[in-house]
Amino acid sequence: MKKTVAIIGSSGAIGNAVAEILLDDDGVEAIYRFSRNDSNENSDRVKNLYIDIEDEESIKDCIKNLSKDIKFDLVFVATGILHNDNDIFPEKSIRDISKSKLEKVLLVNTIGPALVGKYFIPYLRKDSKSIFAFLSARVGSISDNKLGGWYSYRASKTALNQIIKNFSIEVRRSNPNAIFIGLQPGTVKSFLSKPFEKNVRPGNLFTPEYSATKMLEVIDNLSLEDTGKVYAWDGEEIQP
Ligand SMILES: NC(=O)c1ccc[n+]([C@@H]2O[C@H](COP(=O)([O-])OP(=O)(O)OC[C@H]3O[C@@H](n4cnc5c(N)ncnc54)[C@H](OP(=O)(O)O)[C@@H]3O)[C@@H](O)[C@H]2O)c1
């Protein structure tokens, strides 16, 4: 059976690359691109829908616009924030911690994806394997934290990984064919990574297409016992 896919954050570098790769896949019947500003055209196979993951009503509304019978084989959550054009930038030290910035980063990176899970999980296919993937980050691993800093982003991804684990435990009962995973895309050229590009060793800054291709390979190879885990783009399991 051909697949139906939802990509949340399809306007981003990685989300868009995932959508473009799946568009070339004959095994994919329909792609639902959810974002705040996607300039993509609707077509027979591609539908663009508005979502603001910071607003629970917006997530609820976009579900209302879907057919009640829709079943997703893959939901890929590619939203995220590390910095913005206003005041958000990763904290270098304790004195940079601020309530409003922590709130914003946790809202986009943790609370938004948790709410996307709340409303999209009922639409996961049940009669065969289905995947709910969230873009996480290696810096969300507490055991891997050697450098410190980046308080809000690290904490938001650590908490996201916990939410993913919780989804995997609870949904096992109602949908034993569902797999929930976090994915670390590598360092990928995008708006999000732009300020840090210069620190990346040559060859280690991936194109969005390369990272998306590798992560889709990881997704294809998942089995039910992988649910709740976090994997890197090359299939390495990232420890909590
Ligand atoms: N790039 C890397 O090196 C790297 C490394 C590790 C992890 N990651 C993770 O990968 C994910 C994607 O990153 P990227 O590199 O593709 O960054 P990006 O190009 O900046 O994309 C981020 C996406 O998040 C969306 N977004 C932010 N807030 C939103 C909201 N309230 N509602 C709906 N969409 C919202 C943006 O949409 P708008 O266009 O509407 O703003 C954009 O589509 C993030 O979770 C990031 O933490 C990236």
C-alpha cells in the first residue's frame, strides 16, 4: 500500500528536503506539508496546510481540515528554534539565562512537538508499521554533555526526548505498530545552523538533502523495538 506522510515544519531546510525526497518516491501517495509559511503549490499528491505549533488551537484546527479517515504512515516533525532575528541566541553562560528566552525555546522545541503528538497520534496507521519522528539534537543527551552552555536549547531537546519516550510507552497499548523516535540530523546547512557554520570541520556540514536522505534510510530500517529511542543520521543510537 502506498504511504501517506505528514511533515510538520515543511518550510524549514530539513523539513523541505524530506518533503522533496518523498515527492520523488513512487511508494508515497500523499504528502501533507504543515507550516506557517510554505510557498509550495498544492497538487494531486501535495497539500499545504497552516500550522503554528506555538498555538494549540492552530494544531487542533489543522487536524479539523483533514479527512477523518486519514492514516499517516509517517509523521515527521521538523520544527525547531536555536536563535531568531530578535533576542534569542544560545546562552554562553549562566548570566545569559532569561525567563522569556527559555520560555520561547521550550515552547517551540518541546511543548509544540508534544502538542503535535497529542493531536496527530490518533491519525497514525494502526494496521501496519507507522513512524512518528521528531528532530532532536545530540546536545539533548545529558551523558554526552561535555561543553555546557546552550541552556535552553539543550534542555528543550532533553525534555523532547523524554516526551518521545513517554509517547512510545503509552501508545504501545493502543497502537502496537507505532514507532516514536528522535532523530539527530547532523550539522546541516540552514537558518538554524548559520551562525555556527564556521565552527564546523570541512565535510561535516551536510546539505539538507544529504541529511534527509540518511534519516529516511534510518526510518526505513526501524523495527518496533526501536520505539522511544534517539538515532543519529547514520543510524547510531544516541544515549540519553
Ligand atoms: N541544522 C542543524 O544543524 C541541526 C542540528 C541538530 C538538530 N537540528 C534540528 O532540526 C530541526 C530543523 O532544523 P533546520 O536546520 O531545518 O532549521 P530551519 O531551517 O530554521 O527550520 C526550522 C523550522 O521550524 C519552523 N518553526 C519554528 N517555529 C514554528 C512554529 N511556531 N510553528 C510552525 N513552525 C515553526 C520554521 O518555520 P517558519 O518558516 O514558519 O519560521 C522552520 O520551518 C530543529 O528541530 C533543529 O533543532 C538541526
